[in-house]
Amino acid sequence: MDVLLELLAGYGLKVQVVALDSAIPGSYWGESEAGLIGSVLYVRPDTPAHSLLHEACHYICMDDARRARLHTDAGGDFSEEDAVCYLQILLADRIATLGREQMWRDMDTWGYTFRLGSARAWFEHDAQDAREWLIEHGVIDASGELTGKVATSVPDRPC
């Protein structure tokens, strides 16, 4: 847990663990799923790792304006959602007890859906647009390495 807390703190995100018998504040999905309010990620001891990382990645990928008013629903468009899924797989690799293989299995079990049928197939063969989104917004560099920064706004470009 210390590695995770340190990793997310680098993005300005604080993890708050609530009691096992408590509702999770800011949880969009309810039950044991992680919640977001402002810069605080709420979890319980039974919160799945994929949920914790997914919500953390929403925080990392949203712009400053949405981050400032964040409460429960992270919002975002389809491109950002894909970037969130890609990033949670990258972050899973930074946690020795997790890794991308387990993250792919967890995502598939939970019911994330991808055109190629699995999180792994999507990540390896169909996620170039998500990777490009993360590069364009400064979350990863051109080699695919984490920058440790939250998303930057990208000015609108003419069509």
C-alpha cells in the first residue's frame, strides 16, 4: 500500500481508506468501488485494485477545471476513458504485487469491454489512440514512460 500511496501522491492525489462496513464517499458505482471527491480517492480494504487505479487515472487524465469541481462522476469523453484504461495498466506495472497481467485479468472479470474482446488484446493491438492521448496531454512521454504529471490542456486545433 505504501508504494501505491507514494505513486498517487506524486500526482497530487491522497488515498483515504474508510472502514469495511462504511459506504465509500464519492463512489460512482457503489459497493466496494473507489470514490473521488476533489483530490481524495476513497477506498475500503475490499476495493478492487482495478477500481482504485481506474478512478485515480480519471483524476490524472482530467483537466484542471474538472479536477477543481470533482465529486463522484469523473466525466470525460470516450478518448479520455480509453486513456484512463491504458494508464491504469501502466500504473499497475509500478506495483510489484499487481502488474499488467493481473490488471488485464481484473479488467476482463469486472466487465470492461474492448473491440478485440479482452483488455490485453486491446492494450497490445488496438490502443494506439489512447497512448497518443496520454502523450499529447503530457501524462506519458513519447517512449511510453510515465511523466509523473497530470494531464495538461491541449489547445483546440482547426479541423
